Amino acid sequence: MPGGAVRINFVISASGRDLVLPERAEGSAGTETRESMVQLRIFLIRAALGAFFAYFLARFFIPSASPGLIVVMAALLVFFAYVFEGLRKR
């Protein structure tokens, strides 16, 4: 269905009668929850990759880097991932 709407068509037969569940309207609570879970998963993946690459880059280019600097680098990598995603979607 267009716009990411979810269509549910289940037929449940109970004692000779069929029950058809209605279609979900776009923007229903189930769709919003799914979208927020996807956004959370993307953030967690970006945070993990940002931490990994920040550690790798800091150890490669600045061997005496403090853990605080690595955290700042990881935050910057995640920040710029969202900035470039926003620019790409424009």
C-alpha cells in the first residue's frame, strides 16, 4: 500500500462464521511504534560503529588519546552521520 500503510487481512473461522479484521489506517499506533524501533536500531548501530571507528582512528593517529577524546570523536561521527543523512534526504 502507498505511504507505508499496513494492510491486514486475516480470516478467522469460528463456529462457521468468518471474522475479517479491518485494515490498519496509516499512522496507527503500531506503525509509529515500528518506526520508532527502527530509528532506535539505526541509532544503536551508528553509535556502536562510531565508537569502534573512533577508537580505531584515535589509536592509529593519536596513540596517547584519552578515553574522553575517543568519546568526543564517537559523538562527532554519529552527529555527522545524521547531518549527512539530512543533507541526502533534502
